[in-house]
Amino acid sequence: MKKPLSCLLLLIFMAGILSGCWSRRELSELAIVLGAGIDRTPDGQVMLTLQLAKPSTITGGWGGGARGIEPSAWVVSGTGKTVLDAQKRLATRISRSIYWAHSAILVFGEEAARHGIRRYIDFFLRSPYSRETMWIMVANGEAKDILETCSEMENTSAQDIANLARSRTGYSVNLKDFTIMLANQGTNPIASRIDLIDYSINSGGLARAKSVMQKGAALTGTAVFHDETLAGFLDESETRGLLWLRGETLKGVISVSSLTEPGKEMSINIIRGATEVQPQYEGESVWFDVKIVIEGDL
């Protein structure tokens, strides 16, 4: 008799302490961050820019929406002495709780990156809500301008940029891997470079179609750091060479002169490749022999 009673009391006790809804957060109470940008103001403060999802403009899930009727995201900026301070000031203007778990990209402005990014990275590493899978990028200009761009393929530009990084047609790195590079001595961290581009769209329907210029974003190379400060940028051709030296797979096409028809070009679609680097020493001089083998479709 005592054993069944003890089990019953234990079940009642567990039911009281294992409540499943004590920490729930309703969707209608959240301001979902899709992308974030960090810029440095002229007086040395932090300007935090957030691209927030607007659920009221998105119908039928993330795939459909009201593009062309109302923007699917709200871009808002705030300044502070630190990233957390800037976020707290933004919270006074946003009616919902800022929610980081869906943030896909983290863009640093060029000026902020040239003054060192450890102070900014530290916030995202310590925050229990931000994702280590966020794609890290450096803007050739201000991060705020990147987040204010539009996308024709996705509901928001943050989703579009994240898909570009995920396709790995150039160099892409997430927060976790970038932080590892930043912590290793003797390693120059690298991240994606992102630029503004202009493109035209047709509006007004078929009968009254007219071209309207819009701002978009494109991955255009690599940002190279010396320790925590931005040293400069590599273009797309230099980025390809860097990736080959690192032995990383690169999708894409290379064009070379035809071997059989002078004056004509032929293109090779890269399938796979391998790199072998052998250091050579002679006294105090050091150089490297690099052997690259690529397989592709002609």
C-alpha cells in the first residue's frame, strides 16, 4: 500500500514542477530579427540596424507575401555606447520583444570593421538568443544601406543574402567559424564582402509597365582582416585564388583560350578540385609550390 501511494505522490509532485508553458513566448509578442548591421558613428558610438519581419505582410508562410503592396520587413536603427546599449534604446521604439533566434546575417560596416570588431562580436557570442550560424559579412560602405535593400526573389533582402552565402559561389563564413579564426594567433580572419547594386523592375502592370530602379545586394569578394581590424578587400578573381590555396571547394566557371581554335574562348564548369601546398626553404627564404588539380565539364 505504501509503494503505490509513494508513486502517486511522486507523480503529483513532478506534475507541479514540470510545467511545459512557464517560458512560452507568443509569436504575436516577438519582433523577429532577420538580419543585423553594425556601423560606427562619427563620434565613435555603435549604430545597430535591425531588419525585422512584418508577419502581417506575409501570407501562406515565408514563400508568399505582399511584395509590391507593402514591404515585408521594417528596418530600424539605434545608437549606443555598446551593441547592448543600442539594442536597449531600440527597444523603446519597438512594441515587441526583440527576438534574435531567426537572424540569418550579420553585416559590419567598413568603418566599424577598420576600427576592430571584437567589441561587437562579443555581444553576439555572449547573448543566449543569437545564432552562431549567422553569416558574417563586411559591407563596402555602411551596413545600414545593405539591410535597406530589396529582393525580387525572396520576401526580404536578409533572406536573399543568406541564400547567396549558403550557395557558396564565393567565400562564406558563419559566426562560429569566424570567431575561431579571430581567436587563433597567426591566422588572418576573412569574411564575405557585400556591395550595393542597382537593378530595374517593372511596375504598373502589363498595360502601364515602367521600369523602376531598386537597390539590391551582391557578394563581390572577400574582406581580409589583420587580427581584428579590416586590412582590405579581395575581388572575385582574387577570392577564387584564395579559396584554391586554402583547398576549399569552389563552384563556378573558368574561361580559358581555346586550344584548337585561336581567338575563341571555352568555359569549364568546375565539379571538384584538390590543392597541394609544399613549403620550400633555402636559408632564410621561404616559398611555396602549389599544385592544383581541377575536374570540370567543358
